[in-house]
Amino acid sequence: MGGKHGKYAYVLRNDGWYVKVRVLKSRKDDDVSKYVVVGPKRKEPPATFPVLKEDEVPEEVRRQLYQV
């Protein structure tokens, strides 16, 4: 399983961990429901998945990243 269709991405948190999120393409970029936190945290993301920085996601999603 890879990230070739862009359904999932990993977000790099400020503490160095990566968290898997589902990216809904039908939503606008500033919409909070565009990103759904689904996965566990990892030290390294898979090579085929896109990586986003924590600053690129809305504030509410950032709080959810640290609850994983």
C-alpha cells in the first residue's frame, strides 16, 4: 500500500514525529474537515507518501496530532 493517489499524507510534528492523516480532496484548503487524523505516530514516513509540515494544517488539526 502506498500513497500514490494522495488520499493519505504524513504530517511532521514539531517534536520530530510523523502522524498519518487522511486528506479529503473535495474540501477547501482552509476547511478543518479536510484533514482527518487516522494513524499512529512514526519516526519515519514511508517513501511513497507526501509529507506536510505542521504549519500547513489548520490549528484544530494540529491539536489532534498531539493526541495520537
